[in-house]
Amino acid sequence: MSNTLNLTLQVWRQPSTNAAGTFETYQAHNISDDASFLEMLDIVNERLIEDGKIPIEFPHDCREGICGTCGVMINGRAHGHEKGTATCQLHMRKFNDGDTIVIEPWRAAAFPVVRDLVVDRSPLDRIIEVGGFITAPTGTAQDANQQPIPKEVADSAMDAAACIGCGACVAACPNSAAQLFTSAKVWHLNSLPQGQAERYKRAESMVETMEEFFGSCTNHGECSEACPKEISLDFIAYMNKDYIKSKVKNRRMSSQI
Amino acid sequence: MLPDAGIPEGPIADKWDSHKFNVNLVNPANKRKFKVLIVGTGLAGASAAATMAELGYDVEVFTFHDSPRRAHSIAAQGGINAAKNYRNDGDSVYRLFYDTVKGGDYRSREANVYRLAEVSVNIIDQMTAQGVPFAREYGGLLDNRSFGGAQVSRTFYARGQTGQQLLIGAYQQMMRQVGLGKIKLHTRMEMLDLVVKDGSAQGIVCRNLTTGDVTSHSGHAVVLATGGYSNVFYLSTNAMASNVTAAWRAHRKGAYFANPCYTQIHPTCIPVSDDFQSKLTLMSESLRNDGRIWVPRDRDDNRLPQNIPEPERYYYLEEKYPAFGNLVPRDVASRNAKTVVDQGYGVGPAKNGVYLDFADVIQRDGRDVVEEKYGNLLQMYERITGEDPYEMPMRIYPAVHYTMGGLWVDYNLMTTIPGCYAAGEANFSDHGANRLGASALMQGLSDGYFVLPTTISNYLADKLGTQPLSTDDEVFQKAERDVVDRVQEFLSIGGTKSPEYFHRELGKLVWEYIGMARNENGLEKAISEIRALRDEFWKDLRVLGTKDTLNSSIEKAGRVSDFFELAELMARDALTREESCGGHFREESQTEEGEALRQDDSFAHVSAWEWHDMDTPQTEHREALEFEYVKLTQRSYK
């Protein structure tokens, strides 16, 4: 049976990108421990509206851990302390009565705050649009079973492709680097036979676009620790390997020397 | 008058081919002269945008999300059907077509469904070429699983994240075109009106959700790929932001809304735990492949489920439907769960669920095999409920999941407004009164990849040499003013209750009276209570803050106000359809065994509703459904 919790929340409130922000303190009383973290915020917001106060804006949509919309820093950790769990799947039974919870937006220069806990993650889309795809215009495909792909290869690609694009890796990184996000996509596509034609061009353009927006990786490993899909750090090594090779294997370069 | 659906002549297997030959074409060099606006970036929107940009059209895409990768197609778990017959188990395009028409309880168009089955094989090829990591066998070939409503294994999947992988595939293909400058992408832009002049679609009016700016966008054609309306129930498996507004605004501008009462209740979701619950979580139907559904034979059995001996368990689906067992279609599985729970056999703290048990398969195949197939689903269940499904059966109950109804479209996917198209869940076309599992992904991609890019030229060809209407035109200016006024009205009501409150109350009414079982009295009551609540909404709504920043209360208020109008139409449609079919169960029309009883003589038609104004109820138009190939029978899964 469920229990109820009384919590103190310290929430980052910021009216808009260029306005100054501040922590506000709210009491969240009688929260059922069956509620999800976001349902707890729903309850707080309903009470704020009742009191005539502007509710907290927070990012959320599917609430089943797959769309990647949600994500806040909970007590300094991206998506909170439960491993492999997005904010929307974190439940209040993981907290204790009387806890103080500090809630902040993703912290990274590349992700400016839109309002309160909502940030702009569009640089992640910029990385995809320069190479995070396999060029296969509709209508050009052969029969899907023409090209067998070893199960291990398909499984490894799927492990990488499980990324939900939430940006927790960037938020958790002391350098605000996006290597885990980028390498997950690079490895998903570069490890598959279908992705070979553009392999090195992809690695090069995605890495270089990433570097326009984000910090550099110094192998802290905080990203993988925070990742709700537990994407492996290994993919960063694979990406680096392909990136280095791209500088010699890229045919675009071959006639220019 | 309902326009002709434009079904091509000839044998069913040749209709799509001959139609492709007969449509007007736009030559490759001229395609860039046509601007197509696509609203929504789910499977249908993203695949249509990518494909049309590849063809050379000038494409603009709009999504209210912060990134096009977030659309709710992403949450589909189980799989996508295709008539590949890779299992050699007797599958064919014709069988997929037949299963889909039958599964839809004979309330869909034969020609549309045949086309869907036909292109299903191309979808798998296309997505594999995009790098979608479908599950494979050790030999490297694609794996399949079975799904409800079919006796062949034709479902392709990527762990329990098939929707995610397909959506990301289509998203990547679309982003390539964004990167190449062929698509202009607008994020955090919500379409709040369709602009129509001289009877045809000219463009849309959007509100920028970050800045509050209201802007007009004009094009030669508009595609609405804006999803379904399950959130009219408040609690559903849809994402929080999924809504009917784009489709509803088009309806108010002249697009007929078809079969709104056809809503699908998915049989395997996690039961409601409390009042604060904001949404329901689906557990993929694929779990029914290996899980067995049961309740204790004794209503007051308080033992832990694992301690209840076999003879004291009631495997109601296996007993009632020996041929299909736990794999009966969704509507049948859902209604049976409701029946046993209503009879007092429910399990769990609120006695509002039934067991879905993996003990047998874990014993037979081992825990590793179960984990490989369903690991992420079972983990999700554990997170939400705090119970371990490897040790204890899961508790499940039906929840609203998908809406078969939607904007009426012809064979070209054009609505009753020339130049305005609807694709994916937003249209009504392929699933009849009930959708089979693993068919939503198939339809979204079929519409976006293969149907729309082919059929849209039929409309555009005549427009060669014309420019899109200027956004300075009075129709655009008026639509902008209407949107601005509406936002202002939400802010100025100054009442006491939040949009969330009204949404929740509306959802309770819709679930109670227009949910899994409907009857005349209930539906009439629903109409009057929905109206009363809507009046209260417009008097007592409280939206705080301002309109020039991100303000989700404004977004929510707009969506809820449209849900009110839709809910009333759903009730009216359900009232008019005095038969049971698929997801629409009228208590007055059932067999002696309590199964849905169709009335083919009176109701083998599509009901398409025409909007007049707020004070005049919509008028019904009927499109007769003709069945040349499929034999109408009482569905039996025994």
C-alpha cells in the first residue's frame, strides 16, 4: 500500500532565456509514493494555480521513457539517482519523507534555458542533419533479406540506437560534451553494412558539427552513468577510431593534396 | 454531399497500380515550384516530408515538439506487420488484406486496405535500408513474431522499441533533407487554424510556443499528419501533448470528421493506481504471445497469485476462444477483461486488473529468453508498480490507445477540403472499427512513404504556374486575429479552475459513457453533461501568466477546448450507430454470448460529419461500404 511523503522542493525559476533565474522553495505535502516524479510536479503545479501563482514549466511528453523530452537535474544528477531511468519513470517511492529535492534544468552552454526547467536542445538535431542518416531515398531499397546481418552486429547497432536524445549525457558531463549522443548514432549507422558507403564522411561531419556546439570529451564517463538507456562508453572509442580514419580514408580529401 | 472516394476501377490487386498510372504527374523540374506544408513529424509526417523533398517539392514541416524526433509514434512497442511471408506460413498480401478488413469488423474500405497490405512489403525494405536495427536470427535474416488477430507470423520488430526505431529512421531521412536545405523545419510551432479560400486549402496559422508569435504560412497543399485523439479520455496511453486541435480546426473549416466513435481500447496496460495519475502505460500486445491471462476463480481469493493452484485459475480467454486463446483481437480481449472485472474477479489493490502471467514461458524457455524478448517492457512495469514481473504475474487492464476515426479522406488521402490531406492516425481510412496490432506503424509509413507522395501530384498538377496565396490576404489576417483573440480569451476568463481540471473531468465523462460499452441513455447523458462542463470551462477557466513566453497552460486550454467539441461529436456518432462493431460496443446490440453484434443491413457505412457552427449540430453523410472480396461474417475467434 502506498505511503505519503512531505517534501521540500528547491526549483529553478527563470522567466525566459535572457532573464535572470533564481531558486524558489516549495513545500510538497502529502505526495503518494506511487506518484511518478512528474506527477509530483503536476500536483505542485495544480496547487500553485489554486494559489494564483504561475506554475513551473518542465519538459515532458510520453511519460514512458522513450520520447526523450523530459529531463531535469535532481539533486545535481541528470534524471536523478536511479540508474538507467528517465525522469518520467522515476517514482516517488525512491525518495524519503522529509527529503529536500533540488530541481534544475539541464546545465550546458549549448542548451539555453527557454523557461524554468525547459531548455533548447536543438544542437542535437544539427548533428543528425549533417550525417546521422543512411542515404536511401524512398523507393531505392532492395529486399530486406538480401543482405543478412549477423545477429551480434544488429544487436550492437540496436544497443547504440536505443538513445532517446534527451541530452542527459551533455548535462552530466563536466565539459558539456555530446560525445555519447553523437557516438551512439555514429556507431548505430557505421556498424551496419548499410552504413558503410558514408561511414567516414558521417564520422567526420558529425564530430565536427558536434564540436561547434559542445565541449570536449575527457573520458569522465559521467554521461554513460546518467544515460537513461545506459548507452556504453565504448561507442565513443569506436567513433574516435572512425573519426581519425576519416582523415585518411575520406575520398573527398584524396585528390586535394 | 460527400465527394466520391475515387476508388479505382478493376480487380482489387490492380487498383493501386492502375491508379498510379492514371494520376496527373508533375514533372521533376516543376516539383520545386510547389510548396507543401506538412504538420506533424510522426511516422506519417516525417516519411511524407522526406519523400516529397527527395522528389523535389518545396517542403515546410511544423511540429509543436522541441525536436521532430519526439512524436508519439516513438512509443509504439511491439512491431510492424508486412506480408513478406518470410516464415513460409501461408502469408500473402491477400491474407494481410483479409485479416485487416476482418479485424476492423468490416467497416473499412477494401481498396484502401488492399493498398496498405501491398505496400507493407516495401516499408520493411525501405526501413531496413535506412538502417533500422530490426531483430534478426543467428543466420542474419529478419526475425518475426506473431500478433493478435492473425494466425501467421508477420510482425517485424526491434526489441520492444519498434516505434522508436522506425520513427528515428524516418526522422533521420527527413533531417538529411533539412541539412540539404530541401525542407524548412519549424519546431515548437503549433498549428491553430487551417486557412481556406474559394473552397481549397491555402495554408495554416501557427503559434510559436516559445514566443507566442502568431504567424501565417501559405502553400499549394497542406498535409495534416497530426495523430489521433485518445487524449479526449484524459487517461490514455498517448503522450501528454497529443491532441486533436489541428484536425479539429480543419473540421471546423469544412473537413468532414469520420467515425469519431471508433476508439480502440488496448487490452494490456498497467491499471490506474490513483487520482493523480496523469497517463496510462501500455505493455505491448506482443506480451500476449507468451503471457497467459487469468483471474482467480474465487472472487475473494486473497492469496498471492503464484500460490493459487492451476485448477483455481480462470484462463478466460483460453477457455472461451480455444483457436486464438490469448491472441484474440484487441477489442475482444479488452471487453472480456472488463467483463471479468465488472463481475468482481478483478485483482490488485483496487480490484481493477487481471493477471498476465509469464511463469509458464519462464519455466519452458528460461528467464534469459524472456528477458531478451521483453526485457525493457518488464523493467518498465517494475519501475511503475514496484512489483517484479519475473516473480509475480503482471496486473493489466484495458486503456484507450488509438483512434480509428479521423478526418474523412478519399483514396488519394485528400479530405473534403481540396488541397488538405490527412495521413496516419489523423485520417479514418484503413482500420475500420478496430485496428489490429502492429498495423498503426504500417499505415503511418504507408501513407507517408508511398501513398501521399504519389497521389498529391494529382491535385498539384493543375496548379502549375500559380503562386501560393499571399499571407497578407484577408483570409490569413482574419485567421490570425481569431487565434490571437482565442488565446487572449483564455487569459482573460479569470476563473478558478485549471485546464488540467477540466480535462480530467471531461475524461471521466468520456470514459464512463463513451468508453468500452455504450448505450442510448448514457450517450444522451454524455452530451448534456459535456455541454454543461464546456459552459463551465468558458466561465471558470484559470490560465495564469502571459502569452508571450512558453506557457503550457495556454497550450492545454486550447487543446481541451477542442476536446470538448470532439467529445460531443463522438457521443452523437456513437448514438447514431445503433450496432456494435469493433471498438464500438452498443449494449443494445450484442449476441447471446455477449459478443459485438453488427447490423450490416443498416450500418455498413462510414459516417462522415459536416461542421456548421457552434449552435448547429453537425450533419451526418454516409459513404456505403461495398465488399466484393471479403465475405462479411460474424467475427469468431473461437
